[in-house]
Amino acid sequence: MREARRVSNVFPAQGRDKTLVLLWQTKHAFTARKSCEETTHLQRKRILYACTGRKKRLLQRDLERKKTLSTQKILVTGGSRGIGKATVLALARSGADVAFTYSSNESAAAEVLAEAQSTEGRVLAIQADVRDYQQAKEVIGDVQEQLGDLDGLVLNAGITRDGIFAMMSEKNWDEVIETNLKGVFNYTRAAIYGMILQRSGRIVCVSSVSGGRLGVAGQTNYGATKAAQIGFVKSLSKEVASYSITVNAVAPGFIETDIWQSIPEAKRSHLLKSIPLGRLGQVEEVAAAICFLLSREASYITGNVLTIDGGLSA
């Protein structure tokens, strides 16, 4: 047998009692041997970079099993209110380090930060326009610098500009497309390369039942973006699955948010009657589904859309 030589530049040597994993390199492959019960998440990532072939796949699966929400670094776009806010707080309570973007409402962002003070995870607020790709790259860089490598991305930022299509202005159409769809491209494109390098990641897109399961009059622009998001999720999931990156969507129905409050009262009453469960969904219920798709328990789920609508589209 060929004599193996030790690779010492993967992480600093700390003595046999403290060294958690020893890497040995032969001419053909790397093998990894555990000398302790546990290894840290960061050390396992470093080992993963150094290994190839079957050994990499085995270590990758082990890394996924060890990963919990409490060890993850996650970015949520549009996290200052509604579903985004509920998701940020749910993740922080689970111990995750979370960054979120907001458009302009500083008081709403400050409120999220105040509520997060009692949670286990760190929370970071970043003002940014999701329509701007350059800003998206800067946000990803800031998150990596302050929290660490990004494990999860929640694409939640979105707006509505409802109106009958025959009377819809080009401006209202473009604003919804640029925010709801271009924003998804901007942040996913900015984050995906890092996930590919680390060969792991979770992406969850907040779509809607308006995106295919249920058409809503007056929302042709919004519905078009939500349907496009689902197509985006299904296509991207196939491109990055080999890197252990999962891409999924949630499709909420009528949820008690600012968007729901903007619907005229008469129409709200009619829509409420169409929900089999007879009530609105709560933002915390959607956030729980998002947290599940970010978790290790969802590691075999990708390219799927989880509908959360009280039976509306059944």
C-alpha cells in the first residue's frame, strides 16, 4: 500500500485530543477518519471541499444530517412585515442567524429587530431595493461578512398593483414584474454561486395560489409573477440538485396580511366564504412551512410547491 500523507492545511492542527477529523491523502482519493464523536459544522464544510467522489457524497450526507436550523445562516427578502416578518422571527427563535431586507419602512424593520432581541439567533436588517441586482450582490456580501456563509434564502419580497387588466397601466404591470420576479432572479443569482461552492443550500420562494391553482380577477400582473416563480423553482431545482441544493415554493392562499386588508370589504366577505376551513390563514402558519423546507428534515424535497390555503384550491 502507498504511504498516505497528512493534509494539514484544511483546518489548524490542535493536537490529537482536540482534532476532530484527520484527513489523509493518497494518490487516488481522500479518506476521512473521525477521531472524536462530533465535528463542527464549519470543519465538516472544510473537509467537504477537500474530498472528491464517493467520499465527498458520504461526508455531504453526514453534513446534512448534522445541520439544524440553529446552525444556519439565512436571508429573507421582504422581512419587515407579514409572512416575511413571521419567518424571520420563527427562524430566530429556532436559533438561526437571520438577515432580512426591507424596502423603506425603517420603523417596521426596527420593530422586527426589537421583537427578535429575546430570541436565540442573531438578526440583521438591511435596507435594499430588490429590483437592483447590484444591491442584491452587496447584500449577499454583507450577510456573508457579518453572519457567515449563507445556508438558506427565502424569496418573500413582493407587491401588488391590482386592477382590471383592460385598464391596467404599463407602470403597474412593470412594478410588479420587477419586484416579484426580477427580485427573485437578483437574489438567487447573487447567492447561488456560494451555495454551489459549499455544495449545500436551501431556497424557498413565497409564491401564491394565484400562480396557477386559482386565478384571481384583478391580479393578472401579480398572478403572472407567481406562476413564473413556480416555473423558476421547478427548473432551478433540477439544475442544482447535484450540489445538494433544494429549491421549493410555498403557495399561500388568503392570509391575514396587509395585502388582504387592501381588498374591498365586500370582496373579502365573498372570498372568505369560499375557503373550506372557513377562516383566513395566519402568517405564522406559512412561516412554519417555510422553516420546515429550510430544515434538514426536508432534505429530500425539491422542485415542489407546498400549498397553504385552507382547502381553497382542493
